[in-house]
Amino acid sequence: MKALNFFVKKDACGGCRLCEVACSFYKTNSCKPSASAISILNNPVRGIPTPAFTPDCDCKDGEEECIKFCPKKVIQYVPDDKIAEYMCSPDWTSCIILPSQK
Ligand code: SF4
Ligand code: SF4
């Protein structure tokens, strides 16, 4: 599942939701954030926005629209052989996985 390879820069998301819009254009060719495979949640403990992904995430590697449009470079796609390194980093956290929207 591609979504397991996303890491999120800690405390960096500004909650603009451009990633949701970009994904919805990729998915539906229209502005329909409810059809997006990424959603911005408010962290219930710290009260800050953070991206979460569904298993419906399916852009080709290197062509992730959410990454391209994020103005704060919050999202990183991490290949399998680098996951352990990111898991140990104080700057990045593994992403939240949501249920499929389908
Ligand atoms: S990688 Fe593609 S499908 Fe997945 S959340 Fe980003 S824009 Fe949507
Ligand atoms: S991940 Fe980036 S594009 Fe998405 S809401 Fe946060 S700052 Fe905006």
C-alpha cells in the first residue's frame, strides 16, 4: 500500500488543504476534496493539522500531486529501503492511514 511510504514533517502543515484539492483534480478532474485520497486532520492531542492518507492513494512514484502542490514541503514519499531511517528521525513521522473512501 503506497500510503505506508508517506512521511510527514512534524509540526509543519499549515492546514491550507491544497493537497486535498490537488488530489481531487488527479482523481476526478474536478475540485472535489471529498474524493481525495488525502485528508487534513486536526491532531486531537496537539491541535495542529496533519495529513492522513487512504489506501486509495495511487499516483505513480515521483508524480504525487499532493507533494508537488504542498507549499511547505510537508509530505515525503520514502522508498522502502529508507523507511527505517525516517522512522528514527526526530523531524519526520509516519502518516496516519484512514479507511478507503470507496
Ligand atoms: S499521492 Fe496522489 S493519490 Fe495519493 S494522496 Fe497524493 S495526490 Fe492523492
Ligand atoms: S500538507 Fe501541505 S498542502 Fe496539505 S494542508 Fe498541509 S501545508 Fe497545505
